Amino acid sequence: MGRSIAIVEDEPSIRANYVEALTRFGYQVAGYGSRPEASRAFGTRFPELVIIDVGLGDEPDGGFELCRELRAKSPALPIIFLTARDSDFDVISGLRLGADDYLTKDVSLHHLAARISALFRRLDALSKPTSKETVVEHGPLKLEAERMRVTWNGEEVPLTVTEFWMVHTLVRFPGHVKNRDQLMREAQVVVDDATITSHIKRIRKKFIAIDAAFDAIETVHGVGYRWTT
Amino acid sequence: MSLRFKLLLIALSTLALPLAGWLFVRQMEELLRQGQEQTLIASARALARSLNALNAELPPAGAALYVHPAPGKITIDGYADDWKRIISYAQKLGPPNDPEKLSALLCSDDDWIYLLANVRDATRNRVDARDPRAAVSDHLTLTLQREALVRRYLIASGAPGHFDALTLNDATDNALPTVLEGAWQEDGSSYRIELRLPRAQMPDKISIAAYDSDAPSGDTADMLPLLSLSSQLSDELAQFAPEGMRVRILSGDGWVVATAGALISPTGAPMARRRWLENVVYRQLLAPGLTEAADFSVALPRLNATEVWQALSGVTSTAWHRSAADSGVVLAAAVPLKSSGEVRGALLLEQASETLPLLTNRALLSVAIASLLALIVAGGVLFAFSSVLSLRIRRLRDAADRALRISGKVDNAALPLIDARDELGDLARSFAGLLDEVNAYTDYLRTLASKLSHELQTPLAIVKSSLDNLDHQSLPAAALPYIERARGGAERLGAIVRAMSQANGMERAIGGAEAEDFDLTAVVRGCVESYRPIIAPRRLEFDLPSTPIFMHGAPELIAQALDKLVDNARSFTPDDGWIHIALRARDDGMELSVANSGPPLPPTMQDRLFDSLVSLRPSAATKPSETPHLGLGLYVVRLITAAHRGAASARNLEDGHGVEFRLLLKGMPRKPMAPT
């Protein structure tokens, strides 16, 4: 019996495609076309992961609304936004509401599957003891690859999956410059340069929120970024 | 021509004011003059009538010989130098076909009457008067008449010098001289005689005739009465002469036979001198009717003026002369003097008038001052008005220009004159309406790409997810290539959609960019190094300053703008071409330029290159595998430049073999420190 996934998507073709594809990956998938329908279903039984479209039928922000509802009921439920909206503003709104990841619809099914399994892996890892091999430590930074968890001076940095992979890419080879393409590949996202820049900015901000003196991510203009120790 | 200048020209139309004033003053002067003329004519007529009533002795009608007062002491020597002052008044007495053959001049002093006669005769056939051939040789015949007594004298001389002229009649009476003595002189073209007779024996009438032996003619001539300035007539005249006027009586030939009174200027000479400017003005502008005349102030023996001749022909007339004192005018009225229906002479009455010029000058002056004031006021008012007008128009134009420069992103409240109630306000409101339209359209264009991309993403996601699902179906091998192609198409479509939303994303990213102080040289150097592999095999040249250039801005945005420019340059540069990147500090900011060899820009496109969705790349040049260019790259460059308060420009290199893009960057405005 696979893990249960709920897809809330108003476009029937996409919903059907995703349901079929994820079913093929071995998950138990249920699709819902509107927020009320999904809310009703979630009232009886929670899935283990939810994929939500932001614009749902007549409600342009119905996805955000649903996310807020779900997060209130279950703080640990992994939530992925999958939407046609790709503006930074929407991404930030989604993530602020507690979504674990935010993907645009041009992501391929394989990428989607990879994200889903990564989220499940993190969920599993959080309940398992940490294995030594997957932990990377650099000064105040501690990165647990299995749990997809990053701590700075022992304090957890709340990174999304995309952000985690970016940090992971940089940290694996400290001092090496990683260009935008590499970061994109590792994080398995296909976005433009400006989005990479804003991701990096957000990562920096999250670290700085914990330690105001943080400056480990250095910008190499015209090339990319590197982790300095 | 500026509006201000045009309105000033219009202000010149007030010049019609002095013109009208001038015409008016002239007309007024004309009327005044006519009045004065009438008055003077009336006076002259009254005077003439008085003379008639008195039975005053009028000059005889017809020709006469005028006896001048002697110009000095006259020596009888046959030479005319004593006569110099009056020689120009010599009367021509020759035969009608050659009146200048003989000219004669008479003058008298207290004791003597002198006669000077000049005969033009180049041939000589001279004998003494006593010679029997005298009658057929060159000679003069002088006939004197006193009352009933008539005596003829033959004047001839065999040689220059003294001569005696014998009377041809019996000489028993002593009323006229029996022998005339005189002097004979001659030169190449003429001979001259000068003689005198005692005043006591003064004749009433004289006739002189010249006999030329080469052209024999009758040696008789008309007896001419003698005329002279008559003191008796002058005295009579003086009784009637109005004060301040001069009266003269002229004979039928214009000889002055009586004079009385004198011209008196109403004002003194110093005043006149002070007003020389007014006189000039008067003469130049107002008094074109002045006739030039011989100076009347000296007592001329003969007057030669139009009004005199008209009066002598029987017509009353008037004339305006320039006065001798040079400060006014003299009005002269001439009326004929008639005796039993026959014109015997003329009476000339003259009046100096200074009040007339004074009056009209004053009128003209006030007209001139008034119109000058009007001109200044009208000019000033129009200038001020046009200045305000053109200032307002310029403000409106500047605002419209500004609005155009920033692609219609204009705040309508910023348009000036929008509340004005006149036509400019209407214009401003029309502009505002127009700009609203432009704004809406620009907004539509701006958001079109992102809206479109947004709308396209869902169907694209359907295609892509369907293709992904299809992978897992058992398909015939023959279907696989089609799946691949469909996937390729979907990828490209995805790339297009991403590019379309990119500009919109960029705008947001630029808006959210945080400014920091950084070294622009280091950023550009880092970028240039990373371009080397991408640009190869094209040559990369760069010209960067050795010192850091600090700037307040977003380095990643600058790097991104440079990326776009270099990417743009790369796609237009042939493989053997070059790309040149330069950075230099200018007074007004930092100039970053990217030049490349390649085809020049079409001139019409240079201004629009940085607009959204404008691309110069021919669609055929896009390889199937590449993402199509939507013309967003340079738009992004412009957005970034604008965020740094700079300007982007493109131009062809002077040699025509390349293109240069220039960014002028000034840095982002510093935000005030956020409160902690």
C-alpha cells in the first residue's frame, strides 16, 4: 500500500494526468477539483502529502486558503504548491503560509516525483536516528542530507526543499563557485536567473535571521555563488 | 519664430497710432495754414484797395528799366567791376531773336545816373562817332526822353578808352545833356560802354539799341520808362502796412518799387535755437509745402518767386517760405495791383509765423509721446502675456515629453495646467486623456506577455504531463520519434512562455532589489572573464579602469544587464569579429559600453531598441533548437539602467562596421535609513 497523496487542481486534464502518473509511481492518489470538495474529503481523512494549485476555479487564491486551513489542522503535513503562477510574490506567499515547496507547472512529472519522494524521505528521516555519513559539518553549519535539515549554531534553518538543495550543492564543495545552471540542476528546478538570485537572497535572509553576522554565501559576479568558510 | 517674437511683431501694429496722429496733425496744420492764407490774402487785398483809393502812383505797365541804387562809388572806366553786386540784374535789351546781344544796367547815386551797356559783338568795325562811316559801323544809339524833349546819341569809338557821344538832334535845350561822355572797353567777344549823366538831367524814358555792322538792323528800340525804389510810394505804403508784416509793391517785371514794414519773429532767437530739433521735425514731417525762395530778408531789387508771377498775371496766390531766422515759416500772399482793369504790378504781403510750427510741433510731440507710451505699454503687456503663454506651453510640452520618455508611465496629476480654464487647460486635459489612453495601452502591452504566458502555462502543463504519461504506455516503436518531437516542441513552447514572463518578473525583481555599495570595476571584470569561453572564437577586448569605481546599486542586476548586452552582441558578431567592453567614470556617472563588429542598426530602430517586444533578429535566423528572441533582453537592460537612474542608448560606430550600446549609470537613490 503506497503513501496517500491528494491533488487539488481545477484543470481536469492536468489532474487526471498527475493522478495517473503518481499512481504509476506507486502512490495512492486522490484528485479534487475544488476547495470545498477537498476540504470535505480532508475532513474525514488526511492524506500524507497534498499538492495544491493556487488558483482553484472561481477562487484565484483558493489554494492559499486551503493551505492555511490544512496547516492549521496539521503542522507537519507536507504541502507542495504546483501552479501556473510563477511570480516571486506568489512563491513567497505560498512559502510563508507554510508550504514545503513551490513548483511551477512546467516542472516535469519526473521532477515532481523526485520532490515528492524527497519530502517523504525527510519525513521518514526526522523519525530515524541520524546516520553519520550523510551529515556535513562546516563550522557552525550542520547539514543532514537524509533529513533535509540544516542547522546553524545548533539552530534549525527553515529551508524549503529547493533551498535545501541549493545550500547542499554549495556546501558539498566549499570554495568552489557554482554557477546558476548548476544550482538549477541540483535543485531540480527550471527557473530564470532572477529567480535563482531571489532564492539565494531568501536563503541568506533565513541564515541572517539566526545569525546577523552570516556571510558564508558569496556572490561571484557574472559566474555564480560559492560557500566560504 | 517663437510665439513671443510673433506677439512682439503684432505689438508693432500700434505704430499705426503715431501714423494716424501724424496724418491728423498734418491735416490740422493744413487747415491752420489755409486760415492764415485767407487772412493774409484779405489783408493784402485791403491794402491794394487802399492804395487804389489813394490814387497812389503805380508802376507803369509793361517793360521798364530799373534804376538801382548805386552799389558803391562808380568810376567811369568802361569796366564792370564797380557794378559787381548788381550785375546779375542786367536787363536784356537785344533784338527779339538775340536778346542777350545787348544788356544794360542803370544805377544812381545822389548826383549821377550811371549806365553800363554790354554788347556781344566779336567782329570789329569801329570808327569814331565823328567819322562819316559811323552810321554803318558798330555803334550804340541811346535815346533819352524828358517830357516832350527827345534826344538821340550815337555812341561809337575807334579804340577803347574815353569817348564823346554827340546828340544827333539840335541841342538848344539844357534839359538833357548835349554831349555824353563815357568810357569804351572791349574784349574778344564784346564791347562795353559806361557813361553817366547828371541827376538833374535825368530822363523819363530811355532806349538803347546796338548796331552791328556784320548784321545790320534797325538801330531803334522801344522807349522804356525808368523805375526805381520810390520813397514816396514806400511812405504811403508804410501808413497801411500792418504791424509785423512786410509789404512790397512790384512792377510788372517783378522789380521792387516800394517796400514798407519788416518781418518780426514772434519769439526771440535763443528760443528758436533751443527748439532746433522741433524745427527739424517740423520741416521733415509736417511742412512739405515749403517752397524754396531767394532770401527775402535782404532788400532784393527784383523778386523772382512763383506767387509773384502768378499775381502779376492777375491771380492771387500764396506761398510758404522758410524764414530767414530758420525757426519758422514765412507766409507770403501776392495780389495783383490793377488800375482801370490793367495789371500794373503786384502787392506782396509777408508774415513770419512761428506759432504754426510751434502749435503743430506740440501736437505732434504729444501724439508721439502718447503713441510711444502706448507702444511701450502694449509691447510690455504683450511680451508679458506671451512670456506667460509660452512658459505655460513649454511646461506642458516638457511634461508631455517627459511622459513620452518614460513610455507613457505618467502621473496625470503631474501634468501642468490641468485645472486651467482656457484653451491651454483644454489642451492639457486632452493630453491627459491621450496619456491615459497611452498608459492603458502600454500597460496592456506590458502585461500582455506575462498574462499570455500565464494563460499558456496550464495547457502547456497538460501537454507535458500527457507526454510524460505517454512514456509509460506501451507504444509501438514507430510512435517514439513523434513523442520525442512533441516533447521538443513542448520544451520550446515552455521556454517561450518563460521568456515572456521573464520581463515581468524582472520588473518585480528590480523593484525589490536592494542597493548596496560595491566596486563596479570588480563586477564588470568578473563578468568579462566569464564571457571569454562563451564569446570564442570572437575576439574579446576590454578596457577597464585600474582603480575601483564605487557605486550604490544592485551588482547582480548590473551583471545581468551586461549579460544581456553581451548575449545580444554575440548573436550579431560574426565568428571573426570582436566584442569590446569598456567602463569609464564620467562626471555625470559611470559609462558601461559594449561594442561589437557586425551589421549596423537601421536608423529608425535606434530609439525603439530598448522597448519591450522589439527585436532586430530576423525570425529566419533563429535556429530551430534555440529559444526565439522576444526582444525582451534590451528591455530588461533598460529597466535595470532606469533603476540606476541612468540611460541606455545604441548607436552605430562611426566607421559603419559595428554597433555600440552604452549604459550610463548613476546609482540607485539611497534610501533613508530604516528606523531600528
